[in-house]
Amino acid sequence: MKNGLIIALAAILVIIIAFIAVFVYNRKYLIMDGPGMVNENPLPTEGEKPKGEEVGTMEPIPIVQVMVGDRFFSIDLAGNSSADAFLEKIKKGNVAIDMSDYGGFEKVGNLPWALPTNDKEITTVPGDLILYEGNKITIYYGENTYKFTKLGHLNADEEEIKEAFGGAEDITAEFSVEWTE
């Protein structure tokens, strides 16, 4: 009986030590859910390499930009099928769009092709890149509320947007893709 108790206690001790070892080894992947706790290394999802591990060669990342005069603005694309289709079109080559002022808050131009729409009621802010009626592109330098498809947002402050796009004069906006490595 005494030997059986010693064996049971030894087995429990081995299990506890193994649990602690696994916990310490994997603690960098634990998800902490408390105030002030930051999860910098979550468990990778299926097919994903853990952060910080070598993943081999990196694929180039497309950076969408628009040039107006001598100014370049990078664009953060929206996460929708319209923005994806826009990217696919301009990957094939730069697209220059003649744009006119409308309403004192936006520049509008006709696209050479139609894109799928994902219209939602939104209020624009300066720098929003909007698809209108599936075949018009708009860059806002003011606000407007309507049912639109957001393609993205220009990376610039409000003053830079107003300087480049504001006013009654027509502009030509050239959309292109640059690749990072």
C-alpha cells in the first residue's frame, strides 16, 4: 500500500512538472485578457507561421498611390471587393483620371471601366476615395453623407488634401501601384 501511494504521488509530481514545463515553454504564445495585458505573440492560426520566425522570401506588397501635379499620396485601400477590383485594374498600368469639382467638397472623374459596388450610407471625410455609381471615382476634400462605396483613404492631413484637391479648377489624378519588398 505504501509503495502504491509513493508511485501515485510520484506520477502526480511528474504531471505537475510536465505541465509547468509546457506552460513556461509556451508562455510567449498565451493570450492574456486582462487590463494592461498585451498579447504580442498570439498562437498562430492554421497555416500561419508564428511571429518572429523566419518565413522565407517575402512577397512584394502593392502600395497604391495617386499623383496630382507634383504631389504623391499613398492610399490605404478599403477591405472590400470594389477596392480589390480597383487594385487589379491599376496593377495593369497607371490610370489618369480628369476630375472636376462638384459641390465645393469633392473632385469627380469617370473611370475607364466599371467596378463592383458595395454601397453603404457613409459620411465622407477629407481624403476619402469613393466609388460612385460603379464607374466614377471621387476624392473628397470636405464632407458629404450619401450611399457610396469606399475604395480607400489618402494618407495625408486635411490641409494637404485641401491644397491638392480643393478649389474650382479641374485636375488630373494619376493612380498607380508601387511595389515594396
